[in-house]
Amino acid sequence: MKKFALLILILMSATTFSQENNDLFEKKATSFTYNKNGLSPSKLTVKVNKFDKKELYEKVLEWVGEKYKDPNKVIKKKEKNDKIKIEGFTDNALCFGVKSEYSCEGLTYTIEFTFEDEEYKIKPSELYYTSKNDKKVKLDLKKSDFYTNSGDPLEGYEKISSQIETLFNSLNKSVLNYITNKDQEDEW
């Protein structure tokens, strides 16, 4: 009887342990990363329990209204309860170069939010800065130009990846905190 009880205990432990591991593998990405292969994932799906599609849409609209000085200029597209596309700007967000060529530039970004019951998707679609000679320089989100063929960051561009990740992850965190009423950091 003791052997039988021990066997059941071992089987229950193994089943529980393997189920926990499966849960870990089934989890979706929770943040953006940027490397030589570009932005990954191309969009995040964020679960927000107890909020239907309409509520999430309205909360993101409210967030835009609070975070940007002129929300009507920031909102580029709205499809009632389905989609919101914004174009925002953050100053001194991208710093790169070496010695006297080192500079920090503001970034203009385009992000699209789509909504389902209990989740929203956030998809960065465009990112650029204006160079010193007033040309728009688009940053490729599908493949980075700031890495060598061997995958090492180019000299003077070592911080680019973390700066792009920080931009998109902080925007997503700000939206999620607003929706769930968590304390907001004044990141703007």
C-alpha cells in the first residue's frame, strides 16, 4: 500500500511539473525586442481580463487624450471599437554616433491598436527620425541596419536596440497601466 501511495505521489508530481512547463512554453511574448533581425514580435497581444472590446477601445482613446497634447493630431485612424492608429513623437529618444558625431534625435512612431474581448494587440508599424539636414530617416522594423553581418552592433550604435525596445515597451506598459488603473509614470 505504501508503494502504491508513493507511486501515485510521484505520478501526480510529474504531471504537475510537466503541466507547469507546458504553461511556460505556451506563454506569448510580453515585450518587444530589437536586434539584427528587427523588431520581434511584430505585434504583441496583451490579455486584459474583464474588459470587452468596446471598453478596451475607449480606454486606449482616453489614454491618447491624456498622454498627448493634441490627441486629434496624434490619432491617424479610428474604426469604432476595432482599431486605433496613432502617430506620436518623443524627443531625444535615439542616441548614436561616435565622438563629435554623437547626437540624440527625436523619434516619430506609428502604432496600431486592435481590439478583441479581453485583449488588445499593439503593432508598431513605422519609426523614423529627422536628420540634421531635415531628411526623414526611416528605421527598418523588419531588419536592423545597425549590425554587422556577424550580428555585432556597429560602433556608435550599440544603444540603438535598447532605445527602440524601451520606446515601444514603455508605450505598451503605459497603455496597460492606464487600462488597469495602475499608477502611471510621467514618461512624457
